[in-house]
Amino acid sequence: MGALLTVPIAALTYLPIISDRAVNNLAMFFLSLPVQFVVGFRFYRGSYDALSSRIGNMDLLIGIGTSAAWIYSSIVTFIPGFFPGSETYFETSAIIITLIQTGNLLEYITKGKASEAVHKLLSLQPTMTHVIRDLVETNMQVEKVEAGDVLIVRPGERVPVDGKVVEGFSAVDESMVTGESLPKDKQIGDEVIGATINKTGLLKIQATKVGQDTVLSQIAKLVEEAQIGKAPLQRLADEVSAYFVPAIILIATASFLFWYFVARIGLAFSLLSFVSVVIIACPCALGIAIPAALLVGTGKGAENGILLFS
């Protein structure tokens, strides 16, 4: 919704679509309302959390900057005599909110790609296997296999669970886990990993890890945990913002006080100076660059069988 409304706001700002300035400003006001308070609601919520914890964050900077620009523009629209001859900045607040939300969308897509890669990885595990119980070979669902069970893995089949070779000799393709292109020879006493492919000979293995304890499940768990947390660059941005945001607010306030009380330029210019400092400091680059980099990196990694979990 943000992009659908921001485009016409920008068009009204930079193109001579409506000749009457008052009507033009009014149109931008109503178009910007949902962008500011519906699309941008998360920044107000984040600002409230930041103020409650007394720790500055990027949401606070974005919330203050876009709100200042929007309120200033609203005053110009409805009380034009208060700031005579001033321009509106509805498009500025709308573009910033839309850009940051676009970054959030890219981050969501990134997590979706990681989840898709995890599901694809888990789908490699076979659902059925051959179990020897009471000296009899029976077919059984992999989820019912218990640690200690002896399993038969024939050439061309995937190893159902993590285990140890107790009989036989073969070459096993472990590329989906280790990245090795050549199959690895396995003999009695060697460990095998679930979902790897038995290539040449028949193997009997004793299950050592089943269910959520297998290497495959642990990899999937690590990737899922990584999706919940933040990337190192995002954590760094949060740490920096704890000092950066208060500094920007102080600089913006100092700018306002200087132009209003020392230079005596007037309220309109002084407020515009405050808004400009805060808006310029808004982290649009971080909001777009980090999610975009994560999207490309994780996407290319998934295409090549590389899963990121840290």
C-alpha cells in the first residue's frame, strides 16, 4: 500500500498535475495519511519501545524525522499563513517509510527462501527404511526407527538416519552435507550421515541418532534459529543507533535553537532546519542495503546448496 500511495504523492510534488497549490497540498495530505499512520505504524511502536527503555534505535529516528516532516507539511497545508511561502514535504516522509518497509519486505522474502531451502533439505530424508528385528527384515517408517536398530541400506538408497556401519563396504555420497564432490568409502566402524546416498555396496548400519538428533535436523534447526535472530550488520546498526540517534536529535535541536534564537531567521526556517537534519540522518541505506544484501546472499547460497545459520 505504501508504494501505491507514495508514487502519486511524488508525482503531485514534482509534476504540474494540479495547478492550484492549495488543492495540490490537500491531495498530498490525504494520500499521505495512511502511509504515515498505517504503513508507518511500526515505527511509532518501535519509538515507544525505545523511549520506554531509554535506548535510541532507528525506529525512533525514523519516527521523529517523518513525523516532523509530515506535521510541518500539514501546518503549511491548513495554516498557510503560519509559514508563508513554505513548501510541503509529504513526499519525503512517504518515500522514507516506503523505502524502509521495502527493506522489511526483502527481509521477509529472505527468510522465506531460507525456509524453502530447509524444507528442501529435510525432504531428502527417506520416509521408509529396512529394519532388521528378530533376525527378520521389515519395511518401517523412518520416524519409528529407534537408536540401536540395525538398518539395511542398498546401493542407490539414501541413508535413513545417522549411524555406524556394522557390516559391508561401500562408497557414500556426502556432498549434500560436507560439499565433497567424490563419494567417501565407508567400512565397518565408520559413521554415516542421514540423507546421504549409498552408491556401490550394501551396508548394514546401527542407528545412533534419530529424529531431531540427526545431523540433518540439527542443520535445519540452526537455519531456523538464524531466521529468528538478526544478521551481524543489523545488530551493529542497532548498537550504533543507541548513540547515533540521541546525537542526531541533539544536533537537530541545536540547529533549530541557533537559527531561531541566535540568527533570528524565523520559525519556519528554524523548524525546516530541524526537520532537514533528522531526515538526512534517516537510515534509508541501511534499511534497504542490508536486507537486499541478505536476500541476494542467501538466495545465491541456497541455489548452490549453501545454508547460512550464523
